[in-house]
Amino acid sequence: MPLDPAVLEREFPEFEFIPERGKIREFALALGLEDPVHFDVEAARAAGFDDLLAPPTFTRQFWHENEENDPMVHLGYDPKRRLHGEQEFEYHKPLVAGMALRGRNVIASTREKEGRRGGKMTFVVIETRFTDENGELVQVARRTLIETAAPPKEAEKE
């Protein structure tokens, strides 16, 4: 399916979430982190943070996105031909437990490129900007999604 051009004009609603201590600890454990600033409030405060420090990629968890505010489900891409091409983060200030975050997704860019084996590929960059309760930028997350032109090869039947 080609990219649905209507999605390029669409504004996606803002969403809010508050990083919880338990979620920060779980995520840090899943990443194999050992720094106590992710687990112990006193250690985090001694290091200069207001509360537990979230690991760098914490905001990329999908528990705060849904069909209403996530552009990915509105692209018109065939899930069988969709690839995750890249992920990038910009950090502007530490993200800590209890911080009231507001996020908004936008389609930052699109482009097409001729592939070597499978025809034209369509690239879309979705950018999520996270601000704190004072409106200050905390983090910008970007993900690049690619739809390949060639349909997936079916497994040969025996």
C-alpha cells in the first residue's frame, strides 16, 4: 500500500504520562543497568537528581501511545512490508520519576528511494517531542519507518 497522503496533514493529539519509579526500575533491570541512580532514590538525589533517573531510551516504550496519537497506524503501510529503519534520541534535560511529561507525535519528513532489489521504498520519520510541566524540552525521539515496494516472498510449499 502506498503512503496515505492524508496522514501528512493530520495533527496528532498531545498525550501525557508520568514516569513511575517502578517502571524506571523495571526498564533499568531489563537493560542490565547497575547504576543505583536508576534504583535508589537517595543515590539519585546524592547524584543531583530530584528522583530516580530514567534510562536514556525510556520514552520509547509504547505504553503511552495509542491509535489516536501515533502516526504509525495511519500511514497506510502494509505491516508485512514495514521495517523499523532507525531510532534516534536528543537529550535536553534528565528525565526523572514523577516528572509530568507531555508528548506529541508529528511526521517530521518523508522521502522515497529506489531500492537495489525490491523497487521503491518509502521512508517516514516520526518525531516525538517530550516537554515537562514547565513546557521545557526534555527529549526528542525520532523513528524511521520504511515500507518496501516488493511484496514479501511466500514460503515455498512442500
